[in-house]
Amino acid sequence: MKELLAVGAQMLTLCLSIYILNQRRFSLKFSLVMFIGALCIGYPLYILIGVPSIAIILLLCIASSYWKSRGIVFSIIFPIIAIIISVISDYITSGIFIRFFNTSPEEINDGFLNNMYYYPTYFVIAILLAFAVRFLFTRFQAYDLLFRRYGILFAILCVITVVIFYANILIGKQQGFTNANIQANSLLFAFYFILLIGVFMVLTRSVMKEAAMQGKQEQYERLLEYTDNLEMMYTDMQKFRHDYINILLSMSEYIRSKDMEGLSTYFDHKILPISQGMQNNNYKLGTLQNVKVQELKGILSSKLIRAQELHIDAVVEAVEPIEAINMDSVKLCRCLGIILDNAIEEAVKCEVSNLRVALVKRSGGLLIAVANSCQPDGPELHQIFEKGFSTKGTGRGLGLSNLREIVSQCAGVTLDTYRKDGQFIQELEVY
Amino acid sequence: MLEIFVCEDDPEQRKRLNSYIENYIMMENLDMKLVISTGRSQDILDYLQNNRVTGLYFLDVDLQEEKSGIALGAEIRQYDSLGAIVFVTTHSELTYLTFTYKVEAMDYITKDKFTDIRQRVIECIDTANTRYLQNKYNNIKKFQTKSGDKMISVDYNDILFFETSPQLHKIILHAKNRQVEFYGKLKDILEMDSRFYRCHNSFVVNKDNIAEVDTKNREIRMTNGEICYASSRFLGGLKDIIPH
């Protein structure tokens, strides 16, 4: 009975911690199934082989997490963190009981009455820790670079930590715990845990710095592209100025000689083409000069130039000067990047492809509208928002679901997506 | 009657526009009238201040005064929220979306591209007319809510369900061919129409667009295949409504 209670409490905290750490990815029902499974396997195993049974439970948790979420790194990291949490909270609780209630470790192990207080305390501490760790993770999850690069390292670190913890416990079990022993252990473990978090923080900071640098670099390159574009426009302008005088001269010549027919052919052949040239691609980005937010200008120019290279009729409209935008610029650029990439991808497939971006000031804020031509028989709107959906096969198509996720993190930003008259329109409104 | 206004500062072009409009009205015998044709924006605004009208406005974007055509359009909107605004512009296509978002312009006519302006004017009159008649006779009820400056309006028939976003007070409206976010409360939405049903703490579903209810997985499949979730607490209420 005592063992059942001990194993049960441990499994419950374990599964609940995994559930908390995974946030919305798991349903509560799945965690319940996991708990019952872990209990059914864990209890007999614990009776049979004792403490090492936790290794098997751990594998079980990892396997079922992987089966459910398909992300190898996180399905290793989360169960292991859950176990570390459970071990640490066990020590903390022991520490508390020994220090404040003068309970001896034997009493904790044997006295049933104390267990009544012991396990709830243990449970509460574990859950609190799980929430704290989850908070840390959500803080850093935005920087997916961190986990892409150091995920494996982090997983290995976690595995080693668990091995050390349990080696300690096993040795302690064999030699018998004393009060001093446990207190020393608690201190050591707490210290180790703090160290681990410290390392994690330092690592994160360096990665964040690197990401910021990379962002700056990208922005710089985009602006270079934009200046190239401007220079081309300027040369065009100079050419035109040069031609302009010549045109006037020859026209006045026709008029003086009253050669109306000559004038009209001259007009059709020489002047009309020039007016068409004025509507050339370079000029369609001209209004970008009104965008004073560098990051925004950078991403718009680079994506639209790319669209024009793909022979899409791409136009940007910014009638009023835009000095500031009330949204984190990294997030804004990611959102716009996704929207524009999707728009370009879709527009390219159309016979008459166009892409139009408008930046419109409203009394409350700024509206960024992106409209592109789309195929009439495209997929349903809700499908393209689903994770993993893509017209290009599996493994892609995180775009729009990511967009929704980013937008839902930002206060005062709303997204409107609709299809109308052969146009696919996304409106991002920032208040 | 739909009243037509023209604001164009070039007298030649104004005369041309007038003749296109008046000829067409006469030819087709439409219930319309060219009320004001002017070069000064103030004339139109004065008239609007004293009369309640639903109008069709042809506005030049570059007026020879401080106010641009777009600003004029925005002011007209304050008096006539249903009116149809058409911009006449030399900026070809460079500000099309801006027209739409700034003043909900109906259309625009370019002057420079040697387009058949007469044809375009006629098209605009026709569209404005059908729209006017539609508003007058069959009032299709629409779900309307304000989000900042923007008026979101969706046919009730097109609404599938509402979902709360992780961001506080933000709601995502799922409709046929549209997904739009706005700030509001599910509780208020629930009261707007009897078709809406609270099927989950964070979902309100439009009962008319349910294709089937999967009671086992507590999922509601909508007519377009999208899935809306229900909780067991609220599932009971759906059973009486939808035949399985």
C-alpha cells in the first residue's frame, strides 16, 4: 500500500509535469492514459527491481510523447525534465520536513501519517516547478534557433543529469540515508540545478545576440538591394531628361512644318513607348520612400523585387509617410515575410499574376494589406491555416499556421484573411 | 433616387464626364440625377450637410486645392456611409488599394492609359445602381462588428464559428473563405443571433452550417469540412438541434 502510494504520487506528478511542459500539444486525456499506463507498469516493476524501474518508465514516456508529437528533441527533453523536477521536489520536500517538522527520513519512508502531508507538499512543489520551467521555455521558444542548434546538447545534458541524480539515489539507498546526508544532497542538487539554468541562460543570450546580428545583416542586404533599385531608377530618369529635350525639339520641328501626319506617327512610335516605360517595374516601388521604418522597407523591397524577377506585376502603395509601427519589428518582419512568400508562391501559378501591397494609415494605427491573384480552384481557406498543410507536399507548409501563432502572441494586432473576386487578401492591422 | 456628384477641376474633362453620365441616364431611363458637377469640393460638402442622400461620386484625385480627392472622399463618407465613390485619376494603378481602404471606394477610372472612359463611367453607374437597389429592397442581414477603424461585416449564412485566441479578448471568426480576428467577447456574440450556440468554453458555432456532430470525439464538422470543437458540457444542447 505504501509503495503504491509512493509510485502513484510520483507517476501522477511525472505525467502532469509532462502535460504542463507540453502546453497545448497534449490533451489531458492522453496524459491520463499515460499516467495509468505508467502506474500499471511502474508498480510491479518497482516491487521487482526497485529504483531502476524509473528508467523504463522514462523510456515509456519518451516513446509515447514521440508517438504523439513527432518532435524527437522535445519528446526526450520534456519527460527528462519532468523526472528531474520530481527528484528535486522530493528533495526539497524532505528538506522542508526535516528542517521544520523535525521528521527523520525513516519516518518519511515509513510513517503513513506523514505521507498524508508529504505527498501533497511534494505534488504542489513539483507542479510549481513545472510551471516555472514552462514559463522559461515559452520565453525562449520564440528563438527556435536555440533548440535547433543546441537541442541535442541540451537533451544529452538532461540525460546525464538524470543519471547522476539516480546514481546518487541508488548509492544512498544502499548505504542508508542520514539526515545530514539528505541535506547535503538537497544542497548539492539545488546548486546543480541552478548551475544548469545559468548555463542555459548564458547560452540563450548568446544565441539571441547572434540572431539579432543576423537580422541586422539581412536588413542591410535588403537595403542594399533597394538602393540598387533606386540607382537604376535614377539612371532611367537621367536618360529621360536627356531624351525629353530632343523630343520637344523634333516635335516643334513637325509643328513648324505643319506636318500633322508626321507628328502623329512620331507620337505613336516615340512618345507612347516612353510613357509605357514610365510604368516600368522600378517605378512601382517608388512609394517605398514614404516608409521610414527601415526594417519594413527592407523586407518589402526585397520581397517585391523578387516577385518582379518572377514576372509578377508587383506594386507597393504607401501614400502617407509611415514613421513608426506599434509592433515588435522582428515579429512584424516574420509575419510579413510569411505573408509575402505565400502571396508570391500563389501568384506565380496564375496566368495573370499580380501582387499589391498597401500601407494605409488609419486613425488607430496602420493597416498593411497584401492582395495577390490566386487560382480559382484553390484549397479551402481553413486548410491552408492548418499545420503541415502545403500544396508542395509534406514537411512544409508551416507558414500560415506560424503566422497565426505569431499574431496571436501580439496584443493589438489582428489578421483578416479572405478570398474575393479571384484575389487572395491578407490584412494585418496594427493598433 | 441615386444622386450623382462630379468633382473635377479641369472644365474640359468635367464637361465630358457630365455628358457621358447624362446621356446614359437618359438613354437607359434610370432613376438617377446628376445633382452637382463642380470644380470645388466645398460645393459637394455643403450640399451633403443640408441633405441626406445616397450618392454616386466621381472624384478627381488631384484637385487644384489643398484637399486631395482622397481626403474629400473621406469627408463624404462621414455624411453618406452607403454611397459609392469612384476616383478618376492619372496615377494609373499606384493607389488602388489605398482608395479601397481609406474610403471604401467602389472603383477607379484611369485617365492616362487611353482607356475608354465612357465605358468605364457606364460600368460604374451600373454597379452603383444594382448595389443601391439591392440595399433598398432585400436587406440581407449581416453580422457586423467594429474592430478599430474597420467595420467587419459578414453574411450570417457564411459564418461557421467563432473561436477565442490565446491573446486576451481576441476572437477569430471563421467564415466561408474568410478568417478574421477582432476584439470582443464570445458572450456578446452569442446574444446577437439565435443561430449561434456556445458549444465550448472557447467556441461559438453557427448551427445552420453544421454538417455533422461527432459526439465520440466531441468534434463538429462544418459544411466546408472545417472542424469546430465542443465540450461534453455543451454537447447536450446540440443533440436536439441536429439530426445525425
